[in-house]
Amino acid sequence: MERKYAIGVDYGTESGRVLLVDVATGEEIATHVTPYKHGVLDEALPNGSRLETDWALQHPRDYLDVIYRSVPEVISMAGTNPKDIIGIGIDFTSSTILPLDQNGNPLCFHPKWEDSPHSWVKLWKHHAAQEEADDITRVAQERNEAFLSRYGSKISSEWMFPKILQILREAPEIFEEADLFIEACDWVTYRLTNNLIRSSNTCGYKAFWNKEHGYPEASFFKAVDPRIENILNTKMRGTVRSIGEKAGELTEEVAHRLGLLPGIAVAVGIIDAHAGVPAVGAVRPGQLVMAMGTSTCHMLISDKEEAIEGVCGIVEDGIIPGYYSYETGQVAVGDSFAWYIEQAVPSYVKQQAEEAKLSEHQFLEEKASTYKPGQSGLIALDWWNGNRSVLVDANLSGLIVGLSLATKPEEIYRAILESTAFGTRKIIESFTEAGVVVNEIFACGGLPQRNKLLMQMYADITNREIKIADSKQTTALGAAMYAVVAAGKKNGGYDTIFEAAENMARVKEETFIPIPEHVQIYDELYKHYLELHDYFGRDKYHIMHSLKRLRSLNPKAVIAK
């Protein structure tokens, strides 16, 4: 029997990676990574024009480079016959959106608009639409919109419509010029198939769409701003199709450029973190998956729908068909560790790490691992880029309590690691307190693969066993699995994601088990975390809001070199 293969394309924050995988076993045959040439545009446009605080843009040409470079590369590396590749799937950061012209090209490709920041891709962590998010929340509350309860009763600045509303208010000429606003994952599948399809996954979690009711009524959008009353029929056109289905088939033009056969299945796109769920086999109720990288996305499969504070979305058939899929998240996890390394670690630590032939992360992890829980006397809040769950407040900021003249760099590093685990425990408790069961926890992404201290902390702080994905490219594997389902059994794939998971999912035998004496100490520390969480996040949130406002009044001072 001939081996069949599928391609998963994983678009992250800094790079895109392409995986060629064996359909029968999930074996990773070849992987290639293409870094984004332009990276994250959070200080200036490519022409040097400065950006304001909380902006995060990207160049859409970088996304095409991933496809054009990495797909041919994995085919070449593996020596695979293109006729044996049955499908291609896309996962993407979200909500990452862009405005398109009437030909489906990004507006920033046009010389007329390239100097306007609003013509570029707004990356998921673009937080400059907080005012718009607050306005949308207020209108939804006033109108008692049913959809609001599916999003923890508060709209995030990261989502589709706050970003569109910001464009309308600050650059109405861009809004008028845009023929469509679209998620980046849907734009890529559009380019591959010439078929305009919107993913039920991205629409459900980031754009208020619901399987039963569709989008909110036009009257809601009119109440937000009369200029977007008919936006669903104008700039949000496109059939919503479920994940696991085909977005279309690869066009001859693209197939020729990639070295693939035209007509192979292109799966409906999915949010990057969500693709990790089937890749670890978490396709049943009570299974929670943490996709851990620059941020962490928590996905929980359940057989019931409950309103939960701070949930980012509850979507029927959202990730696994037949179930409700919940999403929550922490905006800065790996990003907060990186901030400390890049901005706050003393030079002598960098020198010692270099002498030990270790990265700064590895060096500090080794040093931090010699401490027992609570030994540093520090506790931190994990809000370095705001709070996504459960407070849904991008205006909150990080905090470390207990610093002294004796505090060591590794102690601060440890406290920041611990803070992200405390944040995850708070999220898990929000589920369990609402009656939604969490039976198993899986971790995937870059962090669990390389930071054992961090994962032991998560086990100790949550008092739960943590299982680790065995794939090095878990989200790309998940994207490939959906491609296999889109292709179907008749073409050498599978007819359901359950069948694909049974054969292709991969989890390590090694797990992280809670250490009882650590659990006891962390329970006490967690009480302090909750006190700080509620004081600065609920009771006295205006302190952090005011500090951020003062910083924003003089953005040039913040970004000046």
C-alpha cells in the first residue's frame, strides 16, 4: 500500500513552519521554518514611520514567503512524490486580520496605502483597539445581546470587530477602500484555492458567529456605529464553513509554484493553538490543552455549554465536531520570560551563561531550579501584556512583590515562571467552579518541550498531572490532520477527526506529576496571588489603568532609541 502524506502549515508570531506528515502514523517526515522577514511591526512600519503604543502589525508578504519557500523545501527534503500528498491545512494566529482590495490583495501592497498603518495586517496582539472593544461590550450589554455570554461577558481588543472599528474611526478612507476584512488564515486559503471561505473556528471565537444563530443582527452593528450596519453583507462576505471541511482545491497556478498537484484538498483554516487539540488526542470532554508559546491558549472540550467568566469563546463544533469547545488564554507567557532576558537580566548573568555554553534561559532555569517553592519570597502577576482570562483587560500590567536588595536574577525569573502557572490555575478554577469538568491536562508548543522546571511548576501549582505532546510541531501536525479529514477516506485520508486522532496523535510517555510538599506551599502562595489578582484586577484596577494612560500620553518617549 502506498504511503500517503499531508502538509500542515503553522503560522506563528515570528515565523511560519511547514510539516510533511505520514497520514497513517502521524510520523513527521520533514519540517522547514521560514522566519518572517519583517517580523512583528510594533515600533515602526517598514518605511520607518513610527507606530503608537500597543500596535502590532505584520507584512502579509511574509505569509506568502512561508508557502512559497517551505512547502517545496519539505517535498525536496523528503523526496516525496507529489501524487502521494493528499491535502494541505493552515493554522494561524488569531485574530490576525487584514483589509483586502477587490482583487483579494492586501491594501498595504498598494503604494497609495503603504504609508497608512491601518492598511497593514493587525496581528493578534495588537491591543490598540481597547476603546473600541469597550464600546462594543457596552452596546452588547445595553441590548442584552445573547452572544455576549459566550465570550465571558466582555469583548477583547484582540478580536475582529474592535480592530475593524478602530480602522473606521481612525482611518475611514482605509475602511471605505477595503472590499473585505478577513482573518489571515482565511486569506491564505483564499490565495491557495481562489475560493472565499471563512472558518467557523475563527468566526466563532473572534467574530461573534454562532452555529445556530450566525452573526448578531444588523441592528446591533448599527447601534455600535451606523456606518457598519450592513458590514456583514459588504465587507464581511464569504460562506462560513466548518473545520474539517474543504475550503477548496489547490489551483493550478499555486500547485505549479509549490510543486504539488492541482485539485488536492485545502482544509478550512483553524486558529494555531486550536490545531494542537487533536494533535495530542484531546478529542473528548474534560480534556484541556495548553498551547504554550509566546502566549498560552487553553482549550477545553465539553459536552455542555455554561457561561464562564473571562472565557474567550464557547463555540459548538468549534474545535472538535459534536462538542462545545471553550477557549481562554494568557497574553504573555514566553513573551514575559523573553522580556526579562532581553530587558532586565544583568550583564554578568549573560556572561556566565556564555561561559557555561548555555542560553540565558537555560542558565537561569538551572539556577532557579535550586530554589524551593516560596524560598525567594517573591510573587508576580502575569499581566505583562494585559490579562486575557479571566479579567479580559488589556490595560492591566505586570507586577512583582517581595523584591529586596538581596533578590537574585534567578529568583525573579522563577517568580515570573510561577506567575504564569498561577494564572492557569485561576483559569482552571473558573471552569470547575462553573461545573465544567477538567479531567486531563495536555501541554504543547515550544515551552513544554524545553523547560522542565516550568512544567513541574504547572503540575505542582495546579495539583494535576501534565501530559506533554510528543510532536515537535504539534500545531502543524493538527493542521495536517484537518487536511487529511478534508481529503477524506476515499483519497487516502480519514472521514472524521476522531479517526485521524486515533492514528496520528502523539503524546510523550513521560508526564509531570505533582510533588505533594510543593503543592502545599504553592497553595499558600496561590492565596496571595488571588489577593493581588483581585486587588489590582478588580478593586483597584484604576491604578494600572492610570499608569498605562500616562505612558500612552507620550508614546515617543517610550519607543525612542
